[in-house]
Amino acid sequence: SGLKNISVRPTSSVLRYGARDTIDPNAAGRELKVTYVLDGRIQQVGKRVRVTSQLIKIRDNETIWAGQFDEQSDDILK
């Protein structure tokens, strides 16, 4: 949010989407009137943690970037 050309919505405006079982990132982006949405999932099995995320361009429903990160939970902040 410290970048000049990027405006980040406050946490309070996006919290309502986190409570839903199935979230459509495009619908959320249209409701919030944003250009991009960062969507992500966190999975944990035992000590293994996987974070999967993608940056979606709302107008085109196009994935601009995607990443998957796997760590042990005792090393998660590394």
C-alpha cells in the first residue's frame, strides 16, 4: 500500500469475503470496483504448510501471477 500507483482496500472492506465457504474473486473484485484481486489459500497437514495465491485481473478474468509456497510450520516465518 506504500506504492504510489497502487491503492489497497482496507481490511474492513474485504473481511466479509473471508467468511464465505466459496468465494468468487471476480464477483468480489466487481463489487469492490478494483482492477486486480489477490486470491489465496492456506493448507496445513501436520507440520507442512502450503500457501497458494494468484493475482487476477478482474476485467479479463486473467491470472497475472500465481505462486505456491511450501514450508514446514516451524520454519514458516523464514
